[in-house]
Amino acid sequence: MSENDQAKAPQREFGLQRIYTKDISFETPNSPDIFKQEWKTESNVNLNSEVNKLADDIFEVVLTITLTTKIGDKTAYLAEVQQGGIFFIRGFAEPDMGPMLGAYCPNVLCPYAREAISDLVTKGSFPQMLLTHVNFDALYAQHQQEQAAKAEQGGTTH
């Protein structure tokens, strides 16, 4: 690439403007009886991210983590955190925006959401819950493959 080509190429910029808790919920629907149960639990984690364009080059990304822990068929607790972030992203080609918003930004937000979940569970008087690391790059790639497969089958790509 010549100096002229480099000068014409847009400068890629990424900035984190703010990280915040958008919504938080903790429920113990079977308290206090659940504390009498033997602590043999099953936990289920659901992840979701949502992107909202706020202005040119400004995006809100919201990572939602929902953790449901049960003893048998009874819910011990349900914790949900919506961790938001406002990101400045400029100069990235359109094909690069998907991975930035769908993988990189959730990777930035995840440690904050994991900490909030852990705090909620501990303050609810339950044993500490440390969620494992999430590979958002792999999740994003899997989602793209699923969308491509749906498109090939004539399905919708929502």
C-alpha cells in the first residue's frame, strides 16, 4: 500500500465511553425453604447481546446474562444482569463492524456482568458463583454460520 493509499484509508478508531448497569434482577422464589435443601444444584446460563446505534459512530451494546440455579425442579435463584456500554467506533469496514459489535464489545462488558452476577448470588446468601470465561468470538462465528444456513434454506435472517 502506498503512502497515498494509506492517507486515503479511514483511520480506525475505537473508544469506550461508558460502562453501566442497565438493569439488574435477583429472585429467590423458594426462600427460605430452599435453604433447607441439600445443595445439589443445576445452573443454566443464557447470554444475549443487543446493539443500538445512538448516533454516527456511537453504539450502545447491552450484554444480558441470565443465570438460573435449581435444586431439582425448584428454583434456588435467578440472577439477571444487563451490562451496557457506549462505544465510539469509526473507520471500520462494514464487514468488520459485526465482529466489533457482536464479539469485541461483549468481551469488554462480560467481566463487569460476571462480577455483578457473583455479587448478587453472594449477597443472596448462596455459595459464590463464578461464571466461566465466554468466547464471544466463537459465539459470534457460530451465530453467523447459523444465519447463513437459515438463509440457504430460505429462512429469515433475524
